[in-house]
Amino acid sequence: RHVLLEADSGWEDMVSLKIAYRHDGRDPEARRLLDEILGVVRETLPKPGPTLTCFGVDLLYEGLVLEIDGVAVLGGKRTDVAAPGSKDWMSIPGFAEGTRVGEDVFIGGISAPGAASLIAQTEASMERLLRVLAAARGEPEDLVKLNVYFKGEAAGETKDLEEIVRIVGEYLPSDRPVLSVVRVPGLPHDGQSVQIDALAVGKRHE
């Protein structure tokens, strides 16, 4: 809040929020911690909240339980979007799936934990992400940054990463965005192996 105030901004300008929470390998304890964090966030931010991405980490400094970063946009009208049928998706209530400000579209953490495998979840998550982008009047060519967080064993990390990159590439045009793929120890939902968020900037292809 202090950083926002120094920039003559406020919570109402927040469009994207990322929360890295402590995860030491025990899912139930990590999810209880995340629930506690989200309770404070919901009480602090106006409703509806910005787009949200949450993921567990095990590299925080000793004594820390979370790190947060966010994006705020000044002077633009914020429009929250949801894809048709998205009410049936697994999500974190109270936060936008996608937010459009001017020509920019911010898409929060998309997942499909009901799918059987990492491959199936990656495919379903990409399909959902593109549906949210379309609902925000964006196109795949507008994507400039894609972040993929996946949960897997270190022994299979290289194979998992190759599969994720291959699948993501199949859903995107030849002029592809910057891609970051990170293995994490935990994700918010039971059975979740993949989470994807994105930034799109309109008229990128012109």
C-alpha cells in the first residue's frame, strides 16, 4: 500500500497480484497458510480483486512465509472478464480471471486440476487461457509473456519441461511470447500439476 501511495496510486489500480507462499512439501499445511494469507488479502483489497497467481516455494528466507508482487495501472479503466463456462473451473473466489486496461490484458493463474496428467492439465489450461483472452477481446498474437508453474519430481523435470514447452507452442502462433517455466513444490488446488498466467498487449502484431 505504501508503494502504491508513493506512486499516487491505490488498491483500485491493482490489476495483477502474485503470492509466493511457503511450501515445505506438506500440502495440507501449505494450503492452510495460503488460506490465511488470502483471508487478509480479501479483507484489504476492494472487490472484485485483481487477477491472482499463487504458488508454493521452498526458497524464501528463514522466517518468511510469503512474498507478494503486483502490477497497478494508472489512469485506465479496468474491465474484468470471464470466459463462458468458467464458473465450473477450479479457481480462487473473489479474484478476476482476466482484467483488461486499455490494450493490455492480464490473465491470472489458470488451471485444470481435474485433468489426469500434467500433459492433459497443460492442454486444458492453455485452452482456458485462450478463452479468457478471447473474452477480453484479445488474440493469441497479442500475448507477450507467459508463465507456467508446474509441480513435479526433480528427476523428471527435463522431460516435463520439454512436454510443457511443446504443448504451449502448439496453441500459439509462430510469433510467440516470452515463456518462463518454473517447477514449484506446490500449487493451490488438490491434484493440480500446472498453472499458467499471461500478459497480452493489443496491436503487438501490427
